[in-house]
Amino acid sequence: MTRIEQINAFCRVVDLSSFSQAAEALGLSQPTISLQIKALEEEFGSELLHRDGYKILPTENGRFVYDHFTRILALYARSLEGIKTGQGTYSGSIRIGASSGPGEHPLPQILAKFKNAHPECEISMFVGDSNEIMEKVASQTLEVGFVGAKRRDGRLAFTPFLEDHLILVVPKDSRFASMPSIPYEQLHEVPLIIQQPGSGATATLQRALSEVNMHLSDLNFLMQLGLQDSVKSAVASGIGGTIISSLGAKKEIENGEFVAVTVPHLDLRRKIFQCHNREIPLSNIAQEFLTFASKYKNI
């Protein structure tokens, strides 16, 4: 086994918090993955991973080497792609990150089409909140990110990708479901679940409320959960509504599980941005993917 294979295996285990899932992703057996990690731990003279319940998590030393390993993998991938540039070939890998809105729609659909067009490519997508994705792109853990907010960071370049807007959705059996609209002054009447701090959706909601001299604390929050899927599960249980990306709630609205309620004069529009690390050139695959994604972004 080569050193780069060991590093790649370690990073996959950390990313997926699982030996078995990492083995499946890499097309290897779980014992092989275990041997690769063991070889690294012996070389570093330190435990790099530990089990926490059902999850495999990095130790403090593991987190330290992970940050360096992801940069090594990024540079290794760029070196491979640099050789292939101009040859019209796109074999290799691309690691994409997305916040939960575009991570549910349209990126999975775009990635499926891209894979069909370039079956030789290895593609992976990590979903997190916008801040998490930006940090991973800045640290070169991910090559490209799609986020619902942007920040001042000299390492990052942002390009508008598509338009999105947040919407108020409630369970189909909610008393608010029969209301075509609700004034923003009465929004506090709706019990709400929102996404965690750091999400683009929460940042957009905060900005919209400030424009009408309101604050998050003026609303009736039942819970603040993690990412979009957690929030949608809570809404589906009937406990309350949420203000969520129209991209992320598209399926539930179409099948009648959720009902969208208009909130007039509350500007919940936002842009989804593509971001990359300006300190290192995009790989051949990444450039091809971004061109492809721009073509199919309204899928």
C-alpha cells in the first residue's frame, strides 16, 4: 500500500466517521482500511482515531494530522490534473461541499448527470452548514463549495450560482396551512423550528428580520436543530413550522406534506454562491464540473 492510499483511507474514515463506509467508498475491504490506519498510527507513534459509540472520531492528534492530510490530498489531486489538462480527460476525483439547501436540490441531480457524462470521475459531496463548508474550502479539505451565505475571507473566491428564497412552511394539518399569507408582524404566532447558527438560512432570516426592525428573539422558537433534514423531520411530526430554503422543501410541498405560507414584505431572497480557494488553482475536473453545473443549475 502506498502512503497516499493510507492518507486517503484515513481522511475517508474521518469524513464518514466509519471504517465500513470508508471501505465501501474506496472499494476496499474493512480489514484493509484498518491495516492502513494502523500503519499510519505506528508511523506517527500515536492513536489517531477512537470509537465514540457507533462513530469513529479523530483524536486530538488525529485532528491535527487530518488538517495536513487534506491539503496533501488536494495538492496530489491538483498535480494529477495538471498533467491531464488539455488532454480532454477528466479521470480523478472531486470533493464538493454544499449547504443543506443546494445539497438537496439541485446538486445531487447535477452530480448524477455529471457522473453519467464522466463515468471515470470519482465524486463525493459533503453536506454541512454554510460556515462549515466555507471553512473546509478554505482549509482545502473541499475543492468547491455551494453555500447560502458568504464571508470576508481572503482565501475564498465567491461567484453567484443561482437565486433562492426562504419560505415559511407548516405541516399540512396545521391551523396556519389554510392561510394563504401571514403578516410578518404576526409571525410570532407560528411555533418555529430553525436551523443551527452558521447556516445560510438562519443568516438570511436574521438579515430579513433586521430590515423590518425585528430580531430572532421576537419569534416563537420551539427548537434550534442541526441541518435542514433535522428541521424537516420535526416539521413533519406536526410540532411546528419552519422558514427554509425553497430548494430544500420542494419535494415536501409538491407531495402535499408541507404547505407554503407567504409572509408579505419580509425579503427572504438570497443567492447561492459557488466558492473555491483562490490560493490554489482549480483542478481540471473542478473547472469542467462548474461549467457543467452552470448549464444544469435550473434542473
